[in-house]
Amino acid sequence: MSLYIEDIQVGMTADYRKTLTETDVVLFAGLTGDNNPMHIDEEFASETRFGGRIVHGLLTSSLLSSVIGMKMPGPGCIYMSQNLRFLKPVKIGDTVTARTTVVEVVAEKQRVRMATECLVRGEKVLDGEATVWVPKKPA
């Protein structure tokens, strides 16, 4: 579903849920080159304050791209900016809900500002804000 700038209103929300697996973490590490032992070495990670491996923060945050690019506004929009604050670790096997909420629509610039967050078991693990360019309805 694609929304146009004319369709978007303050307060609209969209979600995407995914359980992050061992495969996701290994593929993300291979794709990005981020082989930090916090993510891939259980023996190392078990000696840290987290007591075990954690999911890459940017893997968790990338689920926001699924919401923005596929749900709201959806195909055709362009991610312009994103700030992030990582609040709690995400463990392999956690189900993450990525959520966006429209906080401002600047129709003349075709921009939407969204609050972004990721939750695990209802607890916020990441928050931030995104700006997205959204196309107009075809004439």
C-alpha cells in the first residue's frame, strides 16, 4: 500500500514485527562486516554486562525501514534522515515491533516527520525520529 502526501495525517501509525534469529545476526554481520564479538561470539559476550550476545543495534533499527518503505508511507517514499537512541539490548530470539507515528506533515515540501520506536515485549528498546519525502498523487 502506498500513501501520497495528501493521504497522510498527524497521528497515523504503522507497525512491522519480526523475530530476530541467529541467521539474521550472522547475515547482517557478513553483509556489513560488523563482526563485533558482542554479536557473534557467545563466550566473549557472556563475560560482558549483557551476559550474552546481543543483536546489532542497526539491525534492530533497520526494521523501521520496513515500516516506512513498505507500509507507511510505503513504496515510492524516500528516507531522508533518521536519528536513533538505543535504550536496551535486543537478544537473539526477541520479537521486535518497529513502529512509526506521524508527528508532522509539511505538504508543500512533501515531507513527513515521524516518531520511530522499536519495542520488545512492550518495552521500548530504541527510539528516534525520521524525516521522509513522500510523493504527491499523480495528476
